[in-house]
Amino acid sequence: MTREEFLKKDAELIEKRKALKAEFVRTNSPLKPGTKVKVIHANAVEYGFIDGYKFECDRVVPVVKKMKKDGTPSKLNVFMWWSSKVEEC
């Protein structure tokens, strides 16, 4: 196998893995973006809006934007711990 063949096959595998991760995230995203949610941590509760999902260490993690005092989404994300739970409001 030459270097060029290796690089070509490696690039194909990287693209297949990226597509596999995207499919996994798409099929395991229970709440639609824009949904108001409550994020329950061990010691606190935060409110926010689902902004999307990401693949992180073999699981799908929601990206949640914090809720401002006026009830609109902030630009800041809620930090998600491994034990955090997300519930729809």
C-alpha cells in the first residue's frame, strides 16, 4: 500500500465516522431546538432553551442556552455535568 492509498482510505473512514456520529446524534435527540427545559444538577436547577445536540464521549449531550430574566435565550451555555438531567418545562 502506498502513502497516497493510505491517505485516501483514511479520509474515507474519517468521513464515514463523521456521518455515523451525525446519524447517532440525529436519532437520539428527543427534544427539538427552542424547547424550554429545566437542567437539574446535584445542587442547583437552571432554566434554558435547547440549542442543539453534540456527540461527546459516546453519548449525545444537549446544548442548552441559559434563560435571561426576561425569559429569552442568552448567548451563554448551561454547563452540563455527567449527572445533569434535562426535563422539558
